[in-house]
Amino acid sequence: AIGHAFHITSDEVLTWNMIYKILADALGKEAKVVHIASDFICKVEPSFTGTLLADKAESVLFDNTKIKTFVPGFKATIPFSEGIKRTVKW
């Protein structure tokens, strides 16, 4: 697979809200999410423009078909929620 780039991800589909809740649960806290438009935040604090209007502005689904083509037996074995719990514990 030299020269190839891969997304090595599970088959889980997670929204940002789901990620926030999973992280809060792992921390034993309640997620108190407030949605504010990225454009508004960037007007108030221009230094956030690169981050908020790039990868975090929209939900993205990563396709792991390519890794499964090169490695037919590939399967992510640790669900996101378990990985977060382990990370918090660490």
C-alpha cells in the first residue's frame, strides 16, 4: 500500500452532539451544548476562523472502504465510546 492514503476508521457514524455526550458521560458529567453559528463566533473572535470554518463547520463521514479493500479482514474492535472511556481513565 505504499503511496496510498487511508482513513482507518470504524463503521460508526457519530454526530458532534453524540461525541459531546459520549465524552461527557465518560467524564461523569452532563453535556450542556449550546449551538452558536460559526460565522457569528468568527466575527466576534477572528482567530477561530481557520478551525471553525474548516473541519468543524460541517459534519463529515469518513469512508473506510479503501482500507477494507486492501485489508479485507479489517474491523475496528474498540467502539468510540469505549475508546473515550479508556482515554479519560488514562
